Amino acid sequence: SRRVTVHDIAAATERGEKWPMLTAYDAMTASVFDEAGIPVMLVGDSMGNCHLGYETTVPVTMDEMAMLSAAVVRGTKRALIVADLPFGAYQEGPVQALRNATRLVKDAGVGAVKLEGGERSHEQIRLLVEAGIPVMGHIGLTPQSVNAMGYRVQGRGEEAAQQLLRDAKAVQDAGAFAVVLELVPAELAAEVTRCLHIPTVGIGAGPDTDAQVLVWTDMAGLTGGKVPRFSKQYADLRQVLGHAVRSYAEEVVGGTFPQPEHTFH
Ligand code: KIV
Ligand code: NA
């Protein structure tokens, strides 16, 4: 069976169906999400925090993104795989953006890329789309700009709300097939969703966007430490995994693993 395409995504939104997106960073967990029917997976630069042990997304490199994107593509059969362009991979301009996006499409095999910024990124989005690479935009809180903006709710106040609407329209006009709205007031996310014809994908943006996205380690309870209030925890993998590892360690120390059934003679 073929993969989900950007056309399937547009059609689902057209029919009024909400769709779930999840991040993925490796083949094995991505295969679980694929079998569970997640239609769109994001190889997010949140891999910096969730997978590579960085403090922010800022240090993530193209090599890291290409390697983990290829793994997620190999681990999946159905989902549309979207890869983030990491910080520094598109800020120089459209030609740099095209070179790096092309690498993710050709070498890693992703079906689309995502990059941050509305008006400031519209030339990059346009060139990629003209080259035949589907692009997902990302506005509101843009974590690659953490050093300038911090981590706080965006689009509060009339001026900031108007700017967010302009950014959303710039992303759509440049030809993006969808746009992430991160950490914006629910009322504003609803207004952006009404104003656009492309699907909006919310994270910390309330219930009225066309789709939702969560960081998988947050929603599955694997993340250690603080998790954002907007992320619901659907499982406690950290506890499950910790318990399994402690049991294994105890049995090795106590001499009760391995048993005869694990042993060859
Ligand atoms: O990198 C990421 O996980 C993201 C989502 C939160 C949208 O960009
Ligand atoms: Na990201």
C-alpha cells in the first residue's frame, strides 16, 4: 500500500476530519506509530532535546537530521514523513534551503520538510515548493529562535495577533501544504484556521486547529523532568522501562537470569 500524500492530508481536512501527527526519531518506535495508523510523522528537530541530549534544538545538524530521517522512513510503510530543516540549514536563503531540503528528500527519502518562520521564510518556502518539495510551515513559538524569543505564548495582544495572521498567510501564499501553530492562544489559532485553506497543526494552540501534533516522548511519558502543560501524557513509559531494567539487573545480580529456557548446550 502506498504512503499518505499531502493530497490525502488536504482531502481529510476538506472532509472536516481532524488528524494526528507525532514526532519520531528512530525506525523502531516509528514502526509502532505507523502500525497504530498515525498518518503524518515529523522527524522534528526536537530530536535535539529528546534523542541527542542537547539543551535546545539549536545545535541539531543536517547530518543528524538526515540520519534519523532515513531511519524513520525505513521503519514506516504508510505515514507521510516530514523532516525539520534544522537551525542554520535555511536561514542563509532560498538556495541553501533548497540544497538541504533536497538532501532530506533524495538521500533520506522524506516526503516533505518543515521550516520555521512566516513572512521571514516565505522565499525559502516558495523555492522549495517550486522545486517540487512539499513544505510545512511553523509559526507562533519557533524554538530555533529561543535565544531571541524564549519559550512563551506567542500572538498575545492585537499587534502580535495581526503579525501571526500575516505570517500564516505568508506561509500559505508561498505554497506550504500545512502550517504548525505552536503555543498561541486558542482563539487566535481558531481564527488563523478559519482564515487559511491549508490545514493548521496545533501544539499548545487549543482544540480548533485542523490537526494536532505532540512530541512522542512527552505524550508517552518517556521524557524525564518537566513536560509542557499543553502535552497530555497517555502512558508512563519511563516507569515501565525503568521497572523492566531494574528487574533485569536484579535477576543478573541474584543469579536468576538466565534460566534453562534461555540457555544452549
Ligand atoms: O521539532 C518538533 O518536534 C516540532 C513540533 C513540536 C511541531 O517542531
Ligand atoms: Na521542530
